[in-house]
Amino acid sequence: MMAASDTEHLLSEDEERVAPPGGSTGELLDVGQEGAMNGQMEEFLGPQAEYDEEEEERKYYRRKRLGVIKNVLAASVGGMMVYSVYMGLLQMQLILHHDITYREVKYSNLGLLEIDQKMLMGINITPIVGLLYTPILIRFLGTKWMMFLASGIYALFVSTNYWERHYTLVPSAVAIGVAIVPLWASMGNYITRMAQQYYEYVNYKEEHVQEQRRLPKGACHSYVIVFQSVFYIIFHLSFVFAQFPMRLFLHDSLHEPKHILFNVNKYCGAVISGLIPGFNTTVLTKLPRSMMLIQVESILMGFAFLAMIIFLVLCGAAYRPTEEIDLRSIGWGNIFQLPFKHLRDYRLRLLCPFFIYSGFELLFAISGFSLSYGVCVLGLKKLWLLIVVYGLSCSLFSSLSLCLLRLPRWCSLVAGAAVHLVLLLVLLCWSPEKNDPKMQGPLLVIAVLWGFGTALNKTGLSILLGMLYEDKERLDFVYTIYHWWQAIAIFIVYLWSKLPMRAKLSILLATLLLSCYCYLVMERRLARNVPVRLPRIPRPQHKVKGYRYLEEDNSDESDSEKSGDEDEEEAEVEVEQQVAEGGADGAAHQGPDPPGARNLGGAEGRQRKRHARGPGRVRDEHEVAW
């Protein structure tokens, strides 16, 4: 019986091993499936053999670099479209309003000439106060949003031409005068910042780039040269596209030169006073249809809105969000004062004559040369040709600034000044006869050469500022000063419109010579390493506790502990300075703060801290509290 029971017991154990219940088999299968799933999960979440971190990083920064190129092209095309619409509409508007038949038939006693005078006054005079508010607007709105807002103001000017009245045209012209300096300062700042960003994305492995420290001196000069050249190559095409409204819609309605120039003196150019004395007040053979004018203005309005969309959608931010916070956190009073303080820098002071001449020569090419020489000799029908040739020349020769990648930076400005010097001397002595078609060739040659000088002047100045001022915190102030002086020059050109032509040319010549002299003096001082006086930009005073400041601020620390730590850090810095000045003996005598001085309160703690600072640097309680 005992043996049988043992056998049954053994058989039952074997049966359990060989033929377990069905449920246990399922449990074993579940365990195996779970292990397989865990293995697949680990294989999926673990490091992939096919994933190359360096390759992905390289592709990421390649996309960033392409984004920067897209930003430069978008800003250039947007600025070109804005000024094409603005100059084309303004030119067509002034021609129509000059015709006495158009004024009397369509607007009777509205006073379009008076409206035009007030409008030009608003456009030319208002930018004089641009230095007061431009840095504040750029810091408050940001560079990208300032360009978008300014383009919207130009679109507003186009829309007011649907209803030509005092209360529409004049306020919109004043608004354009307000927006000129902020728009140009923002575009100059934006292109230079794109060059700096491109350098950072190319050299993303460098330690100073990863830690967001200041770039090495001269590191991004080549990118500044390329990007500024590309910007002006595209922007100068605005002179070409601005002639489309006149060429396509008004050209066939204009009188022949013999009729328009009937009362003009026999000679033009250097011997006349004003723009074109005796210019006929009837320049149209037939009045354009109102529906055609509405269609033209609608097309221009569409391009103005397209420019706004380009600035809004295609242009990326010029600064990181945290940098935007830092730029605004230095205080509005400091932002207002810093443009004036930057004028202490001898580099900007010595470049001011060049800034003024840059405004002189551009306005003279559009108004003085084109009207007093071009229209007076060839008639109004050839005005579009002179401006188109001038714009194409500016665009083409802006690419010559790329030679600064191999040549010294002074070559661009000096070469442009030399070309303009020769042309000014020629214009001073040249007085062609009116209505002489044979003079078309020489006039086109002068337009090409003047565009050559303008291209080198404009591009060279922007490149020079980008090279001299590499600190991204100063760019908006520097470009504001540059374009503010240009605005003053435009105002002076507006005032001298009644002067004799030789007086205008003499002012241009004197300003050009002074500009070259001051620029060479600046380069000589820089070669001699004369120290530059730059204003200190205050450190940002943050009043928010955002994600960016969690590492610097301890949210569990009380105010008393913070003040104690700050006082101790100041004391340690001052003790180190005294050690450097007085030697190790004085430092050993003074010693650091006692271990319990940090937590001491009241007069005793303050007394010990003052003792730690030493007798040479004792602060009273009012100064510490302040």
C-alpha cells in the first residue's frame, strides 16, 4: 500500500510536469509574448543604429541658413515693391495735378496744387523729428513688425488717392514722413542681423556661438557685404518698376516736347534757376478716364498689400524672443537718449557729411538732373527712360560692392565719390539747348554713371556701418542716425528747389569734398587705434519671473536672504579689488566676511559688512538702501 501510494504520488507529479492544466499553458505563452513586446519596445525606444545625430544637426542648421537667405530676399523684394508703388503713384499724381485742364475739369476749385505743396511738405519735413521716436518704435514693436507697420502706412497713402481731398492726402503724406526713418532704420538693421545670424548658423559648433557670446571682431564682415549688396541690387529695381504707371497709362496722353517746352528759355542745365522755369501748364493732350485711374490705383494697392504680406509671412524675426525682452528692458528713457549719446563716437560724427551727401545725390538724380537736364532737353515723354536707365545702373553696379570681399572697405565709397566728382564738374559747365534730341545719348551716359556712383555710395555706407558696429544692441541706433541725416538732406533739397542750378551743384560738390576728407580722417584714426567713445548700454532690468530666469532666481529664497547674498557678493568683489591694489597684506588684514555675517541683521551686520569692505569704500545707509 505504501509503495502504491508513493507511485501514485510520483505519477501525479510527473503528470503535473508533463500535462499541466490548460490555463498554465496560456499563462506561459502570455509571459513569452510580454517579453517579446518589451524587447521590441526597448529596440524602438533605444538608440537607433541608423540615427546620426551630427547629420540631423547639420540638416537642421542647413534649413536655418536657407531661412536666413529667404528672409533677406523677402525683405529686399518687400522694400522694392513698397517704393515702386510709392514713387510710381506720386510721379503720376504730380503730373496729373500739374495739368491745368485736369484740375479745372475734374476738381474745379479744390486747389490740387495747394494740396500737393502741403503733401510734399509733410513728406519732407516730418522725418526731421524721426530721431526722437524711431529707436523707441523699433524696440517696442520689433524690427520685423516695424517694417510691416511702415509698409502699411505706404499702403494707406495709396488708398487715399481714391478720394483726393485735403483731409485724405495731407494726413497720409505726414504719416509717410513719420514712417520713412523707422522703415529704413529697420531694413538696415534687419539685413545686418541676418548676416550675423547666418554666421552663427554656419559656425554653430563654435563655443562662443553655443554660449551666445559676442562674435569675434570681423567674423561676419563677408556676410554683411554679400547681404547688403543683394539687398540694394533688388531694391534699386524700384526705380525701374516705378515708371510702369507713367509709361503704360500716361505716355500716350502727353504733349510733344515742342508744346511743353514752348515758354522755356533756350538753354537748360547749369544756367537755369529752379527746376524748369516756363514749363507749360498743359501737358496732357486728353484727360485719362476716371475708371482707368481707379484700375491703376487698384493694381498699385494690390502690390502694396502684397508687400505687407511678404513682410508679415516671409520675413522671420531678427532677434530671439529673449533678446527682444532684453532690448526693451533697458528702460524707455535710456532708449530715447542713446541715439544722441552715440553721436559722441567720432566715427559717426565724421561720417555725418557722407550721410548728408547720400541724401543730396539721390534726390538730385531724381529731381534736379532728371527735370532740369533731362525733361528740359528731351521732353516729358523721355522722363521714364532716364529714370529706368538710372535704376538699372544702380541695381547692376551694386554688385560691384562684392569686390570688398577682396579689396579694402574704403574702395567703394572713394570710387563712387570720384565718379560723382567728375560728373558734378561736367554738369557745372554744361548748358544744353532745350528740345534737342541729339543730347539723348550724353544724358543717358550721365544717368548710367550717376547710378554707378549712387550704387557704390549707398551699398558702401550700409556695409561700412555693419562692419564698424558689430554689437547687435547698437544697430538700431546707428542706422537710425544714418537715415535721420539722410532725411535732413532730403529736407534741404526740398528747400533749395528755387535756387540756381549752379548753386545746387556747388553745394553738392562742397559736401562731397568734405565727406571724403572726413571719411579719410576717420580711417586714419582707426588705423592709429584711436579709442572710440561708445555709450554704455544699461543691463536689462527684468521684472518678470519667466522660464528664462528660473536658473538665476531661487523661488524658495526670501527677500532678506537675497539682499544678504547680494551684499556679500559686492563685498567680495571689493575685497578682491583691494587685494589687487594693496597687495596680500592688506587683504589678510581685512579678511572676508565672518561666517555669521550673512545672517546678521540690524546695525551689527551692516557694521561688519562695512568693515569687510575696508576704510577706502564705506557706504552710508542711504546709499545701500538706494
